[in-house]
Amino acid sequence: MTDADTRHTIMAATYEALCEVGYSDLTAQAIADRTDRSKSALFYHYDSREELVAAFIEYLIDGFDGRLEQIDDRPPLEQLTAFVDWFLSGPDDDQVAFHTAFLELRAQAPYNELYREKLRESDDRLREAIETILRNGIESGDFQEHDPETVAALLLATFDGARIRQFTLGRDEYLETVREETAARILADVLAPGVELPAESQVEFPRDERFHDGDAGDRPE
Amino acid sequence: MTDADTRHTIMAATYEALCEVGYSDLTAQAIADRTDRSKSALFYHYDSREELVAAFIEYLIDGFDGRLEQIDDRPPLEQLTAFVDWFLSGPDDDQVAFHTAFLELRAQAPYNELYREKLRESDDRLREAIETILRNGIESGDFQEHDPETVAALLLATFDGARIRQFTLGRDEYLETVREETAARILADVLAPGVELPAESQVEFPRDERFHDGDAGDRPE
Amino acid sequence: MTDADTRHTIMAATYEALCEVGYSDLTAQAIADRTDRSKSALFYHYDSREELVAAFIEYLIDGFDGRLEQIDDRPPLEQLTAFVDWFLSGPDDDQVAFHTAFLELRAQAPYNELYREKLRESDDRLREAIETILRNGIESGDFQEHDPETVAALLLATFDGARIRQFTLGRDEYLETVREETAARILADVLAPGVELPAESQVEFPRDERFHDGDAGDRPE
Amino acid sequence: MTDADTRHTIMAATYEALCEVGYSDLTAQAIADRTDRSKSALFYHYDSREELVAAFIEYLIDGFDGRLEQIDDRPPLEQLTAFVDWFLSGPDDDQVAFHTAFLELRAQAPYNELYREKLRESDDRLREAIETILRNGIESGDFQEHDPETVAALLLATFDGARIRQFTLGRDEYLETVREETAARILADVLAPGVELPAESQVEFPRDERFHDGDAGDRPE
DNA sequence: TATGAATGAGCCTTCATTCAT
DNA sequence: GATGAATGAAGGCTCATTCAT
């Protein structure tokens, strides 16, 4: 119905607005302002602000799948490391703003079934991705025998918790500490003996380029 | 300036309102409605809604200390278990509403220095509490030698992440899974050999009774 | 310019929408929704919503003439009775919704010359119709000598007032009472001595079939 | 709760706005503009625009009772005449605007239970008033024996219908004609033999002075 | 002939905050 | 100490209408 271009325009504006003003100030106007369209146009394409946001979550999920494929061919340990570092990324990362705002949005989910539904889908994808990595690692012998499903849940909870505490408390230590402790206490029994989580990942989990068209990205130095 | 009674009245009303309507609907009116005072009274006692909320966080912290003492004399393992179960409490827990709303509030912290400051204090207390338990456990020989500081951070992140995913996704599995995996993968190396995390805690981490004056609490039915 | 078929499609949709949502919710979208055309199409065929509505009133008038003819050959008293019962129809009548909405529209006429003009034409037709019946009744000897013009005006006012009070107050008594009192106090001096208004009409004043193509009508159940 | 003065201010503004812009343009802003208060103030005193309007209908009713008393002591025929002329008032009457707008409001009643309820109360009062006059007239011998209840309903319907047709069609004839015909055909059998409806009433049914504080009223030339 | 997209103006309502009393 | 009244700024949403295609 809404053509891909318009959809992208609105979704990108939503992303920008979210990063710049946060979820609780994510007004229709704030989105429209980052668009060459009027506020009314948003309501032409989406029935309500809520539906627009739900569509945005879905848009994120769509992008996630593609980004996964980009590191598909890497060995399991590299993929896992990429994941860890994506989650526990440094505070200078330009995704901090986004994740911060997205936490606000997630905090609404208990009150909003539509959001909750979409976030569940997102959770499914994420867990499946990690499970697949773990499973592949077991197969390849890089990882020990274990239950990928429960380990995935544990890792996700831990990383998410660390990230949230980092953002909300402004305490970057959480990331560092949790990365190290995860490596030492959780992954020690998951990785094959002798295998260790590299200090830094060799592949980076790719960014959602749809939101970073013009600008630098992983500028060196 | 504001006497203790008035303060408590307002803080209790804030707690109630938070549980009933969530943070984003926590209007001055919503709080006043749960008070025998007028909306204006709130602004007489607190300069702004923001300050009131900040004061509320502080009020929570004040209560926390007292509650800690109530299980002070228990052996370290029991205290740890109480902590675990407090965090990973079942979905029927009447504190779910509060934690859900409080997550909304925490999600504002990145945008609000006042909140962030208070939440940091809260984080300090919580971490210290866990560190103390861990330290005592080492001393008593119930726990193995380890760095209480980093383990506390790991546990906090993991539990918090599990709880948040439970609430926001409506997926209770996270709690169960994470409790089990934490016991098996993290605590296995923290508890002394042969010591295990009990399936259920013997002491309950005490509730904040200031908010549960009149009503039932843990009355059996 | 606009061919008869398109015109009918739009007019019928307007009728439907009017019945279903009332005049104040009679948006262009509401009409288009009951059409296989787009909202824009309405503005292609009519310069404005106002003109469309004005055209609709005219369309009603056009239909009225034809329906009149259908009872043309009946004796004056029967025709008069048909009129009375059409106006003072029971609350189960499926025309209630239409008349209710049409009252809203009529209430706009004082502010809208275009509507007023059309409604005047409608009033003319209606009054003429009644006058003709009355005149024919005088001629045929069924009615006493009287001034058909003023009596028509009196009847119209009385019936209309009764109907409006019924609809707006939800008080069906008005219809019954006014029918009886009209018979006893007004028509007593209009009908020839010994002639009485039948309790129920033998002919029904015909419906506008253009709006009831497919559906039942007065099919018995 | 809302003190009488404020209430009057808002109700008077509502009256003015209604007269000047009609019901369908009776926005909160339109009312506030005729007040020295802000739009928000309206919502402080009334929960919604709808409730404000409902309160306005009630305010009208309150006023009506008092105005009735002002002609309480007049003989029945005079009172009846006052009523007739109030209803069938000339087009220059400054109440035309109000009645016109009020018709719009009444036309919403079928869709709005709150309005309908209030309008029913208004209908009750009006009918009782006329019934009382009729009853008194029978007692005093000025009127013939008849059923005041049904006659009141008939008169009300007739006058209301005439007025509505006058306003909506811009046809003043309705008033004149209906007044004459009512006198000749309806009241002829209601008034005692020899008693006639005066061409013009001697008492005027009093205006609602709450809405006409400063200005002229019936000042001659 | 028709439409999808878009928009500006406007509406109702909410809310933190102020202030005179 | 406390409150009732009030308000400005904003927000989500609607709708008649326009216009390029």
C-alpha cells in the first residue's frame, strides 16, 4: 500500500527522531520534522502513532535478518564474538542513543500488546540467531556439548541487563566487567577446552545501513 | 520542611500510582488522587514532578537498607537465594506491577541526570549488598574464592536482564531458565564444591512494608 | 457530465452513509467507502461536499415525484391516510435512521443557502402534493370545503413536529397522540361529516426504491 | 464545585457562541473566546465539551422555571397566548438565532444519550407548563372540557414543527398560517365558546434575562 | 475519468505548573 | 500549609480539499 520509498523515509525519520529525542518525546511532529512530509502524511500511511511505531519495530526486524546473513559464513566463534561486542559495545558507539530510546519503547511493551507482539518476534529472531551459532559451534567442535536454547537465553539476559544498566546508570564498567565475567564464567564451559573468547571481535556485527546512508559509520582512527 | 508524615503520604501515593498506571501516566493528578491532599500540595512540597520522582527513588533506597538488615543474620547462601528469588520472582508476584513501572522510570534516566544520580545510589547499595553476601560466603567457607565485585555485577546484570525480558516480552520462561542456568553455570563456580543453590529460598527478601500497611501481604489463603 | 450511473452510485452511497453514520459524520470518506470509487472521485463529480449534499437533496426530490404517481389513482382519503402514516410511521420503520439524519441536515439549512434552496423545493413539492389531495377530496365530496393551502401547511407542521419530537426525545408517544388528536381535532373539520381517518392506511406511501434495490423491503418474515 | 459566577460566565458564553456560530461550530475555542477565561478553563470546569453542552441544556431548564412564574398570575388565556406567540415569534425576534442553533443541538440527540436525557427533562417541563395552563383554563371555565395532556402534545408538535419549518426553509409564512389555523381548527374546540385567541398576546413570555444582561431587549425603535 | 498521496487548519483534550487567597 | 482555579503549550488525530499522474 505505502510504497517502499515512502515507508523508508518515514522509518528512517522515526529512527532519527528516536535517537535524538527519545521515545517519550517521539511525537508525530518530531518524526514529520525529519521528513519532507507533513505530520498528516504520517497518519495517511499509518492509522496511529502506535501503529507507526509497531511498524517501525517490524522494519527493524526485517533489517536484522539481512544483517545476519552478512556474517553467515564466518566461523561460530567469530560470530559469537561479533554478537558479544555488538551487545556490549563501547559507550562511544553511535548506537547508544538508539538503544537507549529503544529501551524506553520496550518499557512500554507491558502496557501495549501491539509492541509486545512485535518485540516477541524480535526476541525470537535474536534467540534463534544465537542458538544457531551455538549449534554450529557444537557441530564444528569449537563449542562443547550444551543446550543452545537455555544458554542463548542466559546470554541474552546477561548482555541485555548489562547494557541496560550501562545506559540507565551511565556506568560503562558494567559492559567491561560483564564481558570479562561472561567469558570467564559462562563461556568457559560453553567453548571447547582451549578455545577462548577473543579480546576483540574480528568481524563487526553489521549496522543497519538503511539508517546510515550518508554518514561515516566505521570511520577509522 | 516537609514533615515525615506528609512525605510518606505522598511517597506511598506515588508508589500506588506507579503500580496502577505506570510511569508514563504518573501525572501529578494520579498521585494526588491517591492522597487526601490536592494536586497543588505536591508542588508545594516538591519543586516539580521530576523532583518528586527523584525523591521517591531516594525514599525507596532508604527503605532498602532496613529491609536488608532483616535478613542480616542468615547464612550467606540463604541470603543469596533470597536475592535470587526476589529478582526472579514468579509472575504472580504483586511486585510485578511495580518493577514494570520502575523500568519505565529507569528508562528515563539516560535523559535525566537527577534520576540517574539516584539510580546510581540505588545500584551502589544493591551491589554492595550482594558483594557483602559474597564476601561473607567466602569467609564462612560456603563460597569459593572469587572477586565479589565482578561477580556481583554479573549477577545483577543477568537477573535484571532476565526480569526485563520477562516483563517486556511477557515471557516467563526467561526467569526459570535464567535461574537454572545461573545456578548451573555461574554459581557452580562461586559456591563451594558440594554446595548448591536451593530450589526455593527459605527466607523471603522482605517487602517494603511502608507501602503495604493495611493490606494482606503474604497472608496464606 | 456525470453519467446517471455514477450519479446514482454516489447518491445511493450518500443515502446509506447518512443512515448509518448521520449527517455530522457524513464525511467524504464515509460516502466513498460505500462506493467502488475513491474519495477523490467524489470531488471530481461534485465541487465540494456541500454541493454533493445539495445534489443529494435534489435527487431525493426527483424520486419523490415518481413515488407520488404510484398512489395517484387512489381515492383522496386513502392518499391522505398514506401520507399521515408515512409521516407518523412507527419506530420500527427502517426509515427512522434516514429521517433522523435528514433532520441534522435540515438543521444546517439556516446556515446554508444552497441546502435551504433545495429544501424549499422539497417543501413545495410536499405541500403541493397534500394540497392536491385535499383539493381532490373537496371535489370528490370526501372532504369539506376548506382552504387546502393553509390546511396543508398546518398538517405538515404538525406531523413534522411530532416526528422530530419523537426522534430527538426518543418518545414514541408523540406519534400516536398526535395522530389521534389530528384525526379528532383537525381532520374532523376537514373530512366530510361521517368520514373518518382509518386507523391504518390501506396503501403505503411507496419507498424510494432506488435506495432499496437488493434488499428485502416489506417482505414478510 | 464550580461557583455560580463562573458557571454563568461559561453558560452565557455558550449561549452567545451558539447564537453566533451555531451548534456545529460550537467549539471549545468559540466558547472560551466569549469569556475572559482560556479554553483550558472550560475543561477544568467540565469534563468534556459534551458535558458542558449537557450542563447548558440544564441551565436553560433552570431558567425556564423561573420565567414561568413571572406569568403565573395571568389568566389562562393570556398565558396560552403568550406561549403561542413565544413559539411562533416573528422572524425579527432576536431569539431566532438561538432556536436555530438549538435545533442543531436537538438533531444530535438521537445520537447522544446525554443530550436526549436533558432534552426529555426540558420536554417534560414544557408539557407540564402547557398542561397546567389548559387545566387551569378548564377550571376557570375559559376553556372547554378536554384532555390537557394530549392537547398539549398536539400543540407542542404543531408549534415546534411550524417553527422548524420556518427556520430551516426561511419561510415565515409557516408561522402566520399555523397560528391562524391553530386558532381556527385546534383551539376553536379547546377554548370555551365565544372565547377567541387574541391576535396578539398582552403578556410576553419573558426572555431568559441571564443572557441579556447588558443589552436592550425589547426596547422600542 | 479517476486516484493515491498529501496537507493545513483545526479540534478536543491533557498536563505540569503558577498564583491569589 | 494548602488549595481551587486557571493556563499555555502541546499532542494525536480528522477532514475537506488539492494535485500530479
